[in-house]
Amino acid sequence: METSTYMPVAPTGGNFGGFGDSGWWIILLFLFAGGFGGGFGGLGNNAAGFVNADVQRGFDQSAVMGGVNNLQNGITSGFGDIQTSLCGGFAGINAAINNGFAQAEIGENARQMANMNQMFALQTSISNGIRDIISNQTANTERILGTMCQDKIDAKNEKILELQNALNMANLSASQVAQTAQIITALTPAA
């Protein structure tokens, strides 16, 4: 029955059991001394050496693949985190821009409403002013037309009165001529 001898090794901070960084020589010495069953001395059990080398290569490949997988997962996770951060950042920027535009639109709408209210008040004031001007002009025109009509009526009445007086004078004159002719005829002896 073969027995294996193991050496208890506890590395502490890069120092191999107090032998410094070059403490690997102990492991090599142990391997050459035949510490693993068939050992290397004289290549007595050669198959065990190849099996151990294959097993060690398998562990090494597993460790390398584990490291590559961890590196790949770290990179993928890192890129995923970067992508998530970028998307989140762009979503925040997009939301901020949209909110900014929305606030600007709300502000612009409020300004437009205020301008429209001012324009409506100005329009109402102008409309009232124009209405007052038209009412005043209408009243003035009616007053002028009334005065002109009254002047014409007065002129017509004066003309009628003048014509009545002329007619009365003509009638009086004709009456006097007729009376005078009668008197002369009455006073004249018959011949």
C-alpha cells in the first residue's frame, strides 16, 4: 500500500512558510524525492505521472476558463451596467428635455393667453371708443341736419310770409286802383 506524504503549507503574504518568495524549491524537492506515490525517481510508475499531469492540466484549464468566464462576465456585466447607466442617463436627459419643452410650452401658452386677454381688453376699449365716436358723430350730424332743416324751414316760412305780404300788397293795390277808378267814374259828369 502506497502512502502519500503531504506537507502542510500556509502561505502568508507572498512568503512561503518563512522561506521568502523562493519557497517553491521545497515543493520541487518534494516532487523529485518521490513524494507522490510512484514519484519521478527512475520513472517507476510512469502512468501516475501522466495522470497527475493531465489532472493538473485539467485543473489549470478549469482555472483559466473560470478566470476567462469571470472576466467575460465582468466585462459583459460592466457593459450592461454602462448600457443601463447610459440608457438611464439618456432617459433622464430625455425626460428633462421633454419637461423643459413642456414647461416652455406652458409658459408660452400662458404668455399668449395674457396677450390675448390684453388684446381683447384693448379691442373692447377701442370698440367702445369707436362706438362713442360714432354716437357723438351721429348726434352732431343730426344736430347739424336739424339746424340746416330748421334754417330751410325758417327761410321757406320767411319766403311764404314775404310772398303773402307781396300778394297782400298787390291785392291792396289792385283794390285801391279799382276803388279809385270807381270814384273817378262816379265823380265824372256824364256826357
